[in-house]
Amino acid sequence: MSQDKSFIRASERTRKVALVVGANGVIGRKLIDHLVELEDWDIIGLSRRGGTSTDRVRYVAVDLLDRDDSHEKLSSFIQVTHIFYAAYQDQPTWAELVPPNLAMLVNVVEEIEAVAPGLQHISLMQGYKVYGAHLGPFKTPARETDAPHMPPEFNVDQQNFLEKRQKGKAWTWSAIRPSVVGGFALGNPMNLAMVIAVYASISKELGLPLRFPGKPGAYDKLLEMTDAGLLARATIWAATDERCANQAFNINNGDLFRWNEMWPKIAHYFDLEVAPPLPMSLSVVMADKEALWKSMIEKYELEPHSYKDVSPWAFGDFVFSWDYDMFADGSKARRFGFHEYIDTEAMFLNIFDDFRRRKVIP
């Protein structure tokens, strides 16, 4: 009997405990889905809204900007071995993004590091803003070794915090840099696939062709995407492969596309004709469509999600304004051992199929 108990204790020590911060977003949701498929992980998901716990996933609602709430909710997580940080709080300006997004990471790390002696790794989700991609035309392909740009930029501040905090510690960090991420989430401020799907569905309901609404020049520029499932697998790989300790990695699908080729394929999926691009702000032209969307929910028996939760128009305006190339070099990840890729057209169509299965769109 004592041998059995000893085996159980040894087995428990080999299990890994993931703390996924931002559990309800496009990235965090898919990361949890992937971790559940792996038998040696237990998962804790943090978000403002919480969630429905299962035998493998414990969801906790927490306000990470509230230090007292963070302490109350996180101080018992003594078994955490890996932090996967994918939380984000939107703000109206680049400078205003820095304080809350840095504070949330600091609160998580300080609380967990103080109580979890077995902490092994902290994974930080970043993006191409590190390269100044949000500011205008930047060097492409962007590489992890590229020179920094003028602040403010919260992604950089977060990485600087981890680098300084890690010195002399047993745990390591990784910084994961995807392009625009494709996947499912509701109420997410950065969900391009949802923007396109709802825009196309409303266009079809109004009997309109699908027009590209972006800036002149954006229709023929090169860009790339990162599938949320691919990103999840890459994130776990980087967090558990010793070669990746204290490294940053661009993670992308592996192919490039132009909207002038992809847009007609998306239109075909929705049985729509394509008309010439017409620059327009989706935030403006879609602002009065809530009543129409509610009627579509009833007509097509869709899930009663609020219009706000399925219409991150501002992010669509942002992406469709890129009248310059938007891509990075993903070869470092391949050199370090991650070789997966996905076809971006297939990614879009699979996501739209998923939206339909979930009755988010007709």
C-alpha cells in the first residue's frame, strides 16, 4: 500500500498546472481547449467574467487591476507551474494601454511567484506591435532581433518586466508574437474573423455584394494570419521545450495573402458577389445595424448574443487600414523545433463553419 501511495505522489508531482490569464479571449479559449487534450495538465482560467468549471478546468473571475481582488483570488494557487498570459484591456490611445496592461501582468506574476514554489515558466502573448506594425509601414519581414521603436508600447514594457524579474530565478519566460489571430470568442475587441462574418451576413441580408471596406492600397498588400489552434500548440511548445527558455518567437500560419485574392473566396463562402472596394468606416456604417441583427437572430434562430459582442468594428477598421505589408519571419520557431503550419484560406472557412455550428451567424 505504501508503494501505491508513493507512486500517486510521484505521479502528482509530474502533472503541470497551467494558469491561463485571459481565458475567454480568442487566444486563451483555444489554449485551454488544447491543454485539455493533453493528459498531464490541469488548468485554471482567469478572466473578468469567469466561466463554467469542469473536472479539468477551474474558472475564476478576477479583476486583475484590483490588487486586493488579485491577492484574494490568486494566493491559493500554490501548484501553478506555468503562467500563460494572454489578457488584454483595450484603451483609446497607445499611451493609455500601458498602465493597465502592465499592471495586470505584474499583479499576476507577483502573486503567483510568492506562493508557487514549482513555477517553471511564464509565457507572454505579444504581437507585431513590438515591431511598430500599428504605427505605419515597418520593416518586413519583421524579425525577433529587430531594433525597438519609440514607446509607448505595453508589449515591450511587459517583456522588460519579465526579463528583469527573471534574473536569478528558476523559472523562465517566452514571448509569443502572432499576427492577427483567427478563432472564436465573444465580446473580444480583436476578432477579425467575427468582423468579416457578421459584415458578410448583414451584407447578404440587405442584398448587397461584399465590398472590401479598407483604405485604398490595403486591398493588394501582403499580410498573414495566425490560427488560434496553431498558436496554442506553439505556445505550449515554447513553454515546455528547454531550448525556448527566455526567447521570443514570431508565430504565423506560414503563408502570405492579399485581400484582393482572399476577399472573393470569402464572398463565395457566403454566396455573395464581389463589388469594387469602397473605403468606409465599419464603426460608422454598422453603428445603426443592431435592430437588423436582432431581427436576424429571430429569423435564423441564432444564439441571442448581443450585437456588441459580435461586432468589434473598430478592430476591423484598424486591420483594413493597413495599406502597407504586414508580415514577420517565422523561421526562428522552425529552427528551434516547431514546424506546424496551416493554410489561411482553410482557416477562415473553418472558423466560419464553426460560427455557423455555434449559431452565431446564419
